[in-house]
Amino acid sequence: MNNTESIHGHEVIHMVHSNPGTTEADLAAKVASTYGENATFHACSGDGMSLSDLLVFLAERDKVHRRDGKVFPGGSPDCDHDGEDHQH
């Protein structure tokens, strides 16, 4: 994959939903193998994020939960902006 392409955060959310309770290190390895070591991420209301930044961003919005070095699915993976829910 071209490392200059920004990946939507929903791709990471889907990875977490596919493997709930994965360690952050294992998730980082999976993301790196899928999208490259230098991948950046975006969401509807943010861009240019590292994986670490994205996980903070998603946790603040209840899209994922982080506990004891592991990542779990959060609430709805849908975007909620402009009063409208949708997926990407």
C-alpha cells in the first residue's frame, strides 16, 4: 500500500471488532503489515493521526475501549456528525 495514503479510522475499528481484546502491540503489528509502517489515519473530524493518536481519538468517542494494554470494541462504529450517523 502507498504509505502516503491516509486510512480511515473505521478500518482500525473493524480490526478491533474482528479480534476483541487484542493487545495494542498486536494491533500495531497488524496495522503495519496491512497498511505499512508509516501509515497515517483520518476520521470525519480529524486527520494526519498516527495509530496511537487514532486510538486516543476513537477512545474519546467511545468507538474503542483501551484497558490494560488491550483494545476492545466500543459503542457504535458509525460516524455521528452533522446529526447523521453513517459508516464509511
